Amino acid sequence: MLRADAGTWRPAASGVIRGAGAVAGQALRFAMPAADVRPVLVNGAAGVVVSVGGQPLSIMGFTVANGKIVAIDAIAGPERVRRLVAAVLGGE
């Protein structure tokens, strides 16, 4: 399951997608080869910050069960992402 929240930045990009195939398809549609994906802890669990050109675009937290990612929570929107990235990176 992918829960995406783009807030007011891109409300059409917000929603829930269920099923491994559908989530993988969504990932392919939004893939950015130039993106820098940095591992971080989000609420104490595995996550990533996705940046392009040094600008964070999204932050994602993963729920893992039995060694597999079973849910992804993605936040986008410039202001929210900046606040969250500052919190998870601790002012790096």
C-alpha cells in the first residue's frame, strides 16, 4: 500500500494505492534517475528523503513485515518536506 500526501502543493497526487503491482507502477511513473535517495529514520523506522539538485522533494516512511515493505507513507509539498527533513536530519 502507498499512502501519498502532497497536500495543497499537488492535491491530485494524494491518495491511496493498493497492491504490489499498482504501487510498483506508480513508482515507475514518478521515477527520477537524477534523484538522490538518502536513507533516514522516520518515526524510528526505515525511510528515505528524495532530493533533486540538493532540494528535498519528498520523504517516505516504510512499514516492514516479515522482511518485506508492506506500506509506504509518502509526504510531498515543499514546506512540509523542508520541516520534516529538518526534523529527521537533525539540522545536518
